[in-house]
Amino acid sequence: MVKKDSLIKAFKEEVRRSNEMTFPICVDSFTNLWQYEFGTLDGLPKEVEDLIAYRAIELGLME
């Protein structure tokens, strides 16, 4: 669980610093790493999904 918490914390910090150009790269990098470490995105915490959606809307990348 420590590894998951550490990945999520680092992702949250990276997302906060992202902009319209870097956000998709940030998300892609995180999901690739998560899949590599845990074999699937099925266990992705709801807070991460919500963070991705909220930031995408905030940056005007989603409605």
C-alpha cells in the first residue's frame, strides 16, 4: 500500500503543476507506471479518477 500511496502523492503534485500541454503526458505517464506496477488500471482509486477529470475540466480539455 505504501507504493500506491507514494505514486498517488507524486501524481497529485505533478498534476497541480501541469498545464494544457503537460497534463495529458502526466496522466499517460502515471497510468503506464500504475499498470506496470500493479498489472491493471482496475484498482485505480476513485480519488485519482476524480482528480484527472477535475483537472481536465479546469484546463478546458473536457466539458
